[in-house]
Amino acid sequence: MTSTRTRALAAAALVVALATGTAACGGDKSAGSSKAAGAAAGSSASAAPTAAQSPLAVTPAAFLQQVAQKTGGQKSAKVSEDIKTPSGEVTAQGPISWGDGLLGSLTMQLPTAVTSKVGSGGPADVIYQSDAMYVNLHMSQAALAQLGGKHWFKYDYADLAKLMGAAGTSFENSLKNADPVTAVQSMIASGQVTEVGKDSVNGTPATHYAADLNLGQMSGAGTSLTQDQVSALRQQLQSQGVTKAHFDVWVDGQGLLLKQEAKSQTANGQIDVSATYTDYGTQVTVTPPAADDTVDAAQLIARAQQGQSGGN
């Protein structure tokens, strides 16, 4: 195996931890989706209002339950994300939808640790489908030649889940069932939601909420979340190595999530995530690359792992 091909394999392994992390920020509906989170709005006519009730009319946690319901129900939006990890910083922009599995097409700037391995200094193209993710790193001609001239890595979620071992099921669910309310759900489950005050996001008036989460103290007490939902959310966060986190969200006057930030302590260091959402209900059309222009990344990673274990 040439050094160029080895570098391409290393990039394929590293990019999955970064690019899939961007999608996983959306969350797992098994952990209490928009429908479940909205249950606490009650059985009255106000349970599904045209706009969420005023933050003054309900507790912060109950208001965020309405936000989760209304935001999740929008099914699509344009997102702009910034993720800082010990491995580097990732930024991404583009439309996503979550009504029937995660769909989207993002332009993503990956860390130099990834792009330098394959001779690329520009942004990557990332396509999310309900069962797989595709990444075009815009590699150098030398790297492309070692991959048969194919431009796209294909990351099948089920195959990647197998490679990840115990954390794989939660990982696969988070990618196949994403919506943008994970931070909201985590805040509700923390039992520590506070209203910070009035603010604005890109000129739009907003109300700012914050919460500190300790996995050992998650209960969901006083909320609509069941113990099964809290346990699923805890498992999802644990699979990502999170031990504690601080969340901030900004909500507009219609009860829609404008921005979320999460600062998480993990076994591998701190991960800071910031995401803003606009154009809810936007049209999202996703076309996967041609099969003959894709390389199965999971197979490449598995072969690389086998080669390392065999001493090659």
C-alpha cells in the first residue's frame, strides 16, 4: 500500500469522526423527539398553539418542551454549524431535513489534519441520506489515482455502527433519526433550565435559556420525558463520551429554535458546538453520487484496522 493510499485511508477514518459528528448533533428521536417533548403542553387547546406560549406563561422547561415540538415539526431548515474538537475545527453550512431520516447537502470545512493528508485545502462536500453519508474531500490527483479515480467516500451507517462496537447502535440511530433539538432535550432532562433573558440572533429578537447537565443527575422530573426517554438520551450522550455539558439555546417569538450552543466535557477533551437555524420548511433535494464514483469507506477502514492488527 502506497503512502498516498495510506494517507487517504487515514483521512477516511478521521473524517467520519468529524463529519458524522456534525450530523449527530441533531440527535436521536428515541431520546424524546419533538412529539414526545411536546406532550407536556397538555391536553388543552393550547397544546398545539400557532406560536409557542409566552415564556412568562409557563416554566422554562415546559416552554422548551413546546419549542422542541414546534421546531422538530418543521421538518427542515438551513443550518450553519461550528464544531471545535481536540482533533480540529469543523464548519458546515447547508439545508437539512429530518422528516424521514436525515437528508441534507452541506459544504464543510475540515481541519488541516484531514485535508493535508489528501492534498486538499478547500471545503468538502457532504451529502446525508437516510442510510448513508457521502463525502467528497476534493483530493489531489495522486490520492484520487490510488482510489481508482473515485471522488466520493460512502459511509454506510449500519456498517459504521458495526465498526464502532458498543456505541454503534446509538450512533446509527442519531444519524438516521436526527432533528435539531438534542440540546433542548438535554436541557429539559437536566432539570436545571433557567431563562437568561432577552437577546437577539442575527437581528431576530430571541429569548435565551441555559442549563448545566450532569449525566449522573439526569432525571426528567417535572417534564413529559419518560424514564425510558431519559435513559436513551443518557446512553446517546455516553456513547459520545460526554460526562457533563453546558447548553444555551435562543428561541424566537414563534417558539422556533434560532441557535444552540453546547460545551461538552468528554473523555477525549472538550467539544464545543454552535449551530444556527434559518428558513424553516425550506425545500431539501438530495441526489447521491453515482455508485461508480464512490468508495466504500467502512470497508477501507476495516481493512486498515486489520492491516494494523496484523502488523502490516
